[in-house]
Amino acid sequence: MRSTILLVALAALTVSCGKDWLKPKQLSTYDPDETYVDAAAMRAALVSCARNARIEYYGDNPPILTEMLFSEVTVEGVTDKSGPPQDLNLLITPDGANLNNADRARIYFYYSEGYLGIKYANTVIGRIDNATYANREERNAILGSAYFHRAMRYYRLTQQFGDVPAIMKETLEPKLDYGSTKREVILEYIKKDLDSAKGWLSDNVARGEVTKGAVLHLLTKVNLALGKFDDAIESANALINGGAYSLMKVPFGTTKKNVIWDLHRPENKSLGENKEGIFMVIDRFGDGGFDGGMRIMRQAVPLWGTNINTPSGKKGTNDNTSVPVVLSNLYGRGIGRCRPTPYSNYDIWTDPKDLRHAPGNWMNMEDLVYNDPGLNTTNDPYYLKPLQLRNANGGLLCTDTIRCWFGWPHYKIFIPDTENSPMQGGHTDWYIFRLAETYLLRAEAYYWKDDLGSAANDINAVRTRAGCTGISAADVNIGIILDERARELYFEEPRKTELTRIAFLFAKTGKPAYNGKTYNMANFSESNFFYDRIIEKNVFYRTGIVTNHGDKYTMSAFHVLWPIPSNPIAANAYGVINQNKGYVGYEKNVPPLDKITD
């Protein structure tokens, strides 16, 4: 009986198989040719580009922190474990660059997300004429926006990694024979794209969309990177004098406290009356993009809730929300990951009238008070008194001054938070390009041309808006410009990118730097302005400060360029993606391509 049943089952299976019973039936298909058919579909692809750009500033350990720690303005402040990038000589390797988590440098993010943004842009560019538009102007505006997004990624990649693969077309099938293309060739290519795009875009668009001003601002950076200083001045002039943008100089918006505070309030950044924001990322509560918000206070505020004692030897601070005096609602619950150096915390603040360092805008640890409820119950005399770093005998009252004791720009960092308790930093729009930087870029172009009077005028436009005394032409050098960038653009500019760009220019031009040194491209990875500037200003890397956990801060000259992650190199079976000098794999390099072949 069982054998009969088995034979019937096999026969039925045979018949069913003969009728394709097991053949999968695809319920739907994705066909790009049927998707990118109109302007709305193309704009949806551009939204992907914008969301890709936004990730740099948001979430836990946002990638922008990696840009900042490879500089003179900050270091990685987590001091209770190994792994966070402090000993750069040990940790920054091609294999290490494959890692992309909260406790490592986010180098892989920049490489992979850079090319992801390029992929999105290439899809629009390659299919631009497959879609229908209301008119030619709509088509060109979409194409110009895609050119901008691709150019922005390549500008960053060429300053972070140097020579990289140049992928200028949509990739429709697996490709394993990429080669590295010379940095200057890529920059020349994207300059042409931006020169076209500047005539196609408008400034009368919704916040978060690509503006003509954004194209001109990025074009100024690309022109500088190429050493085309007259072109950089021309593109900056078109932006500064174009009428759509201006520096905000008086209180405005919903706060009207002071212009520096108002400029960085979440509710003011996208207001129509704010004429300073050129290109922004948009983040609003409930949009689904980033649960928990920006979390900037978590990153850039000290870990003040622990490790700080009173002069009487008792635990002094508490960052919980259940205590009588809730300091975390005023300043946020920080973990001190973005630790400013003495250079950016103290040295650059030389003008007592500077609003960016004024009480209320800038916070020092002494502005906080001892709030641990245990002090109140024991009638400790220091309860609700200002914090102190040392006792009467000069002994430290903070057990970890790297992570727990430093100042911060409260006007920029304080983002009210309705999702996290204690507050970590909620949802807010964020500036990627702002007109203050355009002035400083033009000042730099004038510096390279030795027009120091014009450079001083542009620096003073930013300085005097902040209430500072102006400088003279005799004061101008690249260090002065970098100081002003550090004061104005903290947590906005990609500091490593800009320092490397400047280092390339010193090597390319042979112009003596303020330190008396000259540089050249022949030994760029061994001697460069990037490293000399950081070692001059960043005491952590210069002296090899050691954390409580025993990790030493180190850096080398070859960190001017990041390592190409080893995974993309290994996966490129039929081509050679070059590795940067100083890292394992450099010995396998071949001459980079001197033209765009893809």
C-alpha cells in the first residue's frame, strides 16, 4: 500500500514539474527605463543624493567627526577603551578602513557613500533625455543638480584619498577593472560640469534643493583646488555679489537674541529672511530619516555628568532628568567624543568682543554648577555653586580632563530634543555651505595671489559681523584664514578635506608657508603643510598625550591622505586601484590614468 502511494506521489510530482509548477513567478519588476520617465522620477533620485549627503552630520558618531579629528581643531575624546581613532599610526590602515562603526574612524563611510552618491547622480545624468519635462529649463535644472551632487562627492574624495576611480557613467553590470585617475583630471572634469550647471540653476528653490549659489560655492572650492585663483575669485564674486545671499548682521527670526545665536537656531536656519544659508540638509521630526535626531550634543558636549568632584571630595554632577536641577535640559547629555584641542578651545579666542565666544553663546565648564542631589542632602556648601577644576591645593577635581572638561559653542551645539532623555540633540536643519565660508574662500584666493588687502577685507567681513576688531593686510597668512575658519565653521566644514586641499596647493605652487617651509609634490606624503599645521597646533598629537585607558595620540605625515579601504582594492580583480603612500599595498601601484575613460 505504501509503495502504491509513493508511486502516485512521484507521478503527480512528475506531471506538476512538467507543467512548470516549481517555476517562480515574478510579481513585479524594476526597469529603470520605465521608472525614470518624467521630472518627478528624476527629482526622486536627487532626493536620494540629498539624503546621502545628510548622513554625514547625523546619528551616533557622525562621519564629520572623522574629518575633524584629522585636523588641529579636535581629537577623538572617548577614553575608556581602545579602538576609537587616537593612535592613528596604529589604527589607520587599509584593513582598518574597511570598518565603519561608532568606535572607529569613518573612512569607509566616505569612500562607499561617496560612490553611492555618485551612483545616484550618474543615474540621473545618464538618463536625463529619457524623461519628459515641462520645458528645457526644467530638464537643465535637474541635470545641473545631478552635476552638483556628483561634483561634491568627487571634490571630497580627491581631497580625502587623492587619486581615485573616476566613474562618470551609470554602471549597468558588474565591473572589476577599475583604475585610479589623477586627482587633477577629476577636478578638471567636475569644474566643466559646474561651469555648465551654474547657468541652469536658480536660487528660488525650496531649502535643501541645489541652488545656483551652492554650485558657485562648490565651484570656488574646485577652482582653488586646481590652483585657478582668478577663477575662484570670479565664482565667489558671482555668489557674494549676486543679490540672493548676504551675511546676517542683526538679530532675526523667532529668537532675536544676537545674530550668532539666531543664525544657528533650528527654527531660523530655513527661514526666508535668513539669507546666509546656501546649501543645507533638512531634518525634521517625523520625517523618518533619523530616529533620535542629530545627537550633536551627545558628541560635542563634555561627559560632565560623571568624573567631576567638589572640593570637598564628593561626586559633584548628575546628568539625569530626575534630579531637582536638570542641567541636561540646558546643555545636553554629552559623552565628549568630539574633544576640542586647546587651539580651538582657547588659543584662537583672542578678541574679547567676539560673539562666538561670548557668555551665553559659548559655554565653559565653570558655567555649570554642582547639581548632584547628594550634595543637597548632606548640606554640602558647593551645591549649586560653579564647577571648579582644582581644589585649593591645586589638585585636580576632574578625573578625566580629556573627556570631561572643555568648552563648546553652545549657540551651535544646543539643539532641543524631544525624543531622548536626557537630551542628546534633536532634529534640526544643518548648513553644508554658508556665505561666511564663501568670504573666507575668496580671502584664500586673494592670499594665493598676494592680494593681502583684499584678503583682509573678506576676513573682516566675517570678523566684524561677530563683533571682532578687523585685521590688517600685514596680518594675513594662511594660518590667520584657518583660525577664522575654525572660529566660524566648527562642526560645519570638513576640516581635513580643506587642510589637505591647502597642503596640495603649497606643494603645487612652492609658495613659502608662514612656518618658513616650502613643499613639493615629490615627497608629499613625507612632508606637507597638513601635518606641520596639525603638529604645530594640536598638542595631543604633538606630545603624544595618553588617555586614562593607556592609548596614545599619534599621527604621521602620510595621513594627509586616507588609505583606500582594502576591500574595494581586493574586489577589483582585473584592474588596479592604487593605494596611498605610507600604507600597505602602495608597492603594487601603477601609474594613474591621465584621462577620464569611463
